[in-house]
Amino acid sequence: MRHRLAKFLACLLLCLGEAATAHAATLGEAEAKAAFIYNFVQFTNWPAGLLSSATAINVCLRPDAAVGLALASLSGKQVHGVPLVVSALREEAVATCHVVFVEASDGAWMRKLAAMSPPLPLLTIADLPDPGAAAPMITLTLVGRKIAFDVDASQARRAGLTISSRVLQLARSVK
């Protein structure tokens, strides 16, 4: 656990701190977002038993998402004892997802996910500049050349998810 926390903090410090500016040429925006998503998955707890019966943690996103290739490079890494798998986001299969990432160009997906009742135990992450009424649980924002994030912990709780207090402490804002 300490090793994972150290990796998470190092990644966030790299992405949020001054080092992010220095590494902008080697660590692109898509790779940085993929690292954030991977670490959010590590520090999120799903309802008891949900992951124990899963063969993988399924991260779903649109096939043309810029962060897709960077996330695909993380496919197969173990998280919560199961491999991470990156899949195409399809409306008919959204219940098979554990995480959904929505890019700014596809805000309609956030509205679809927000309209689901009851809410699925689905970690929603987006880089929407103005999510409005259909806000994700975690919003990534590019501030200058750094990535910041905001967390809606109450929305996560309604879906049965618990986001680690360590993540909440590093968030720009928490609802």
C-alpha cells in the first residue's frame, strides 16, 4: 500500500508541480491524464465483492479519445488484484465498465451517464471544461501546462464508490 501511495504521490507531484512544466516535452497531456486515471482507479474502492468477481477492471472510453493510446499502454497492469483493461465505450455495454473517461468533445456521454437510475458503481472521469448539470465524479482540468482535478465525492458515494482521502487532499476542490 505504501509503495502504491508513493507512486501515486510522485505521479501527482510530477503532474501538478513545477516538474510538469519541465517534463512537458516528454510527458504529453494524454500520458499525464492516463497516469491520473490509473492512479484514481488504484485509490478508489468499489462496493464489496464487485471487483472480487471481476476478471478485470474495465476502463471505457470513446475509441477516438486522445488519451486512449496512453491508457492502452497501461492495459494489463494489476489494480486491486485484477488487470486493467481498456475498452470502447458503448451505450449497450456501459454496465460492464468500472471506469468511464469522457473527453471535452463528447459531453453528451456525461449527460447519459448522469441520467442512469439507479447510478451504476461506475467511476466517471472527464476533462469537460464546463460539465454543467452532468458533472463527473472527477474532473481533470488543464491549468496552464499542469493538470488539476476536482472531485465530487458525494456523487461517488451515491454510486457506492469511495475515493481515498489521499486523493481528496490533493484535489483542487472537493464537493
